[in-house]
Amino acid sequence: MRPSVRWDEVVAQPDTNGDLDVAAVEAGNGLADRRGEARWTTGEKTAAHGWTPSSVAADDGRPELAANTAFSSTLRPASSCTSSRPHRSLGLLQLVGMIFFMTSGGGYGLEPMLGAAGPLLTLIGLCVAPWLWALPQALMASELSTLMPEDGGFVLWVDAALGPFWGFQLGWWSFADALVDNALFPRLFSDYLSRAWPALPPPVSWLAGVVVLALCTTVNVLGVSLVGWAAVAFTLLVLAPFAIITVLGVAHTAPRAWLAGRPLAQVQWRLFLASTLWNWCGYDSCSTLAGEIRQVQHTFPRAMLLVLALTWATFTLPIAASVTVNNRWDEWRDAFWPRAADRIAGGRWLGVLFCLGGLSSAAGMLNSLIATSSRALFGMVRLRMLPQSLGALHVRYDTPWVCVLLVAFGTAAFTVLPFNLLVQMDSTLYCVKIALEFVSLALLRRRWPGRERPFRIGGGRWGLAYVVGCGLLCCTLMALLSGLWSAVAAVATALLGLALRAILVACGICGGSASPAASGSKPAEDAEENAIAQLDGEYREDDGD
């Protein structure tokens, strides 16, 4: 069995665009720190072996940036079958577009909230839920993504906090959840296409969903920068009908309509709460792309703040402008926005625009989620949890194309499952996954209290308690609101993950539950020293180029 090497120091240097890049990964012998802590610095000589990268500078001329990171398992060395990682190519605007689709994709899906409770409770829920659910996710993702600015995101967090066993399990749950989640969107695309053109034969609309999946896969292979710009374009197409219905609806709005609603005894609480939580989740997803974001320590938190504000406006303003005219709450069901728009606009043109926006939303979410779910797999490869051949980067486009194809084929396979079953499976798998992320946030704060964080949740212990407490509370509530099939699917996925890891460990592909360095065994230390010598020689050669 190949021993896993423990990486104790990571030295970062700027890439071609001036942002921090992993230029050297050096294995320590584990004597200094057995917990697997790693350190990101600029312009600092590595004390363990005395070499200095040939070109190390502060990010954009600013003072030393300590964008710290931590890994408790093995990062893939430069001598493996792939290059170190993709280049940082995502800017603020691209990241905003991608996070928008990973979290909401517009106000599609809000209709059941209004149907279950009416406008008063819906507007209250849309104003309260961000503080209890969305903001804790965004704050957690911002702190940990800037602490560990590498592809893999939450897989790295859990691996660093809880060890490689739980890191693998979370990566597996994330992969299964991604396939279930992604499989929803070709189906949604077909549904909105059928609503926009009712005469379209069902086989044609189904084939259109398959074509969209193929196109999104191709875009992801061509590069995450293209995915980001596509997300920007889709965002504009999605926002257009909601902006128009808000402007047109103002003339018909009577504020007293906002106070209407069902009597409390008639409120469908389970549907209302589940829809509320579902529409405010997903803010951790983009963390898997942290290694491809330019100036991640600034870009990531700003993008989160912008998306939170944009999503809140997209949710609340169109509803406030529409409920005066569309005041029969029983009509507010899935895909009701086109009918509501036709009544306000006095014709079918705005309803058709909403259908086109729905098509853009489904395509945009699928396109962005393929990118994030493939990077979660890529992070597992870099931590030596999966075969290294899966982490191959495209020689021209510098993308983890094998991971992208795995996600795409898995998504296609899951599209045959019933739509309602996919939704139920998705909710529970997501809850279990993100609950481990909140636990990891608390553990890493306790383990590395003095480690500098480019972005840090304010408020000290109280701020951390707010984020972790609210996050775990909402996770529990969301899991309880899921159906029986969702729980069965979650248990089956967990058992399959245990079996898969056991097989990979037996085959020597995935490291065991204990790091060789932690055992203090002589073979483990010899293996690490050999890795150090090999990598040191490679990096010295790189410095001479």
C-alpha cells in the first residue's frame, strides 16, 4: 500500500496574473506539527530545507498576505500525472453570476411559499431566512475559502478538521448530492420549454434537455472563465422578467395586499418552511472553485455580499409587486410566474419572457453546478482519496476534464429518476453535508485560534456561535421536513460511501484513517523524507527555469 505523505508547509507565490498560486508543496517530516497544519506565505524562506522560490512577491504590491490553509491528507505532488492545478481566472463579476445560480437562479420556485401561506408570511420568511440560514452559510464559506484558497473547498475543510475518513465521506456525499441536484435541471429545462411552446412533442423537449447537458459539459471543459461569463449572460436573462414585472406591478400595487394571507390554522407549514429553506441554500458550493478565483481573499466575500443582496431583491420585490393582482393563493403553485406576468402585462409577451428566463435559469444552474461539483472531485484527487488519473487537466484548457465528464455522465444517469424523488434525495444529502462543514468551521477555529485569516467572522465566540448554531438548527429543520425516501437515500449513500472507501483503502488508492506520519513509524518517516527530497529537487529545477 502506498503511504500517504503529510504536507506540513505550502509556500505560495504569484501566478501570471499576480495572484497567489501554489508554486511549491513541501513535505515535512511531521516533527514540527503532527496535526497537518499548513502555512501560506509570500516572500518567506522555507526553514525546513532552506530553499526560496526564485520569484516571490506580495500580491499586487500589497504587504505580505497570509492566506493560510490546512490539509491533513496528501496534496498531489507536482510529479504526478497532472499539473498542480488550474489557473486563477475568475473575477468578481463572473463569480457573482456563478454563485447566483448555485443559490437561487432567480425567483423560480417561490410560488409554493405563497400558495402555502400567503404574502404576509412569505415576505416575512424571505426577510428572516437570510439571517438565520443564508448569511451563516456565506460567512462560513468566506472564512474557510480564504483560509484554504484551493480547489476542493468543503472537502479540504472537513479533511483538515476531522481527518481523511470524514473528508472522504463528505466528498462522496457531495458527489452523490451533485448528481441528484444536477439531474433536476435538464428536466426543468424541458418543462419550461414545453410551457413556452405547448405544441412541442415531449420527445423533442426531452432531447432539448439532453442537448443542454451536453453543451454545459462542453463549456466546462473549455474553461471555468467561460462558465463564469456564461453565468453573467444567463443572470441578465433571468433578471429581466423579474425586473419588468416589478416595474409594471408597481402601478397595480396596494400595500394592504402584503398583509393578506391564510389563517394560521390553514397554513401549510411543512411546504412553507421547506420552500423557504430550500430557496436560501447553496452558498457553500462555490468554495470548491477557490483555487481558480483571482484575489480570492477580496473577491470571494464581496461576491457573497452582492449575491445575498441581489437574491433578496429578486425574491421580495416581484412578489410585492404581483400579489395585488394575483391574490388567489391557491393558484400560486410551481411555474405560476408566467400566468401572473400575463395578468399584470395584459398579454402573453411577459409570460413568454418568464419561460425564457426559466430556460436560462435551468441552463445557468446546470452549467455552474457542473463546475463546482467537478472541483469537489478534483479536490478529493489532490488529497489522494481517489485515483490520480481522475485529476488529469486538459492540456489546452487547463480544466479537470475527467472530473467534468464523470459529473456529466452521472447527471445523465440520474435524470431517469422521478422528479419528486430527486428533490427529496437532494435536500437530505445537502443537510448532512453542510452540517459537517459548520462543525469543521468551529473545530478549525479551536485548533488554529491564532492563525491569520484574510476574512474572519466577526463577533468572536458569539459570532461563531451565531453562524454555527443557526446553521446546524436550519440543517436539522430541513432534514426533518424531508420525506421518508430522502432519509432512505441518505442512509444508502452513506453505506455506499463506507464500502467504497474500504475498497479504495484495500487497493492502496486511498490512505487509511490514520496518517502514517501520526503513527511515528520509521517507514512512514522514510517515505516522507523521500518525498521531500524528490519535491525539493523538482522545485529547485523549477527555480532555475
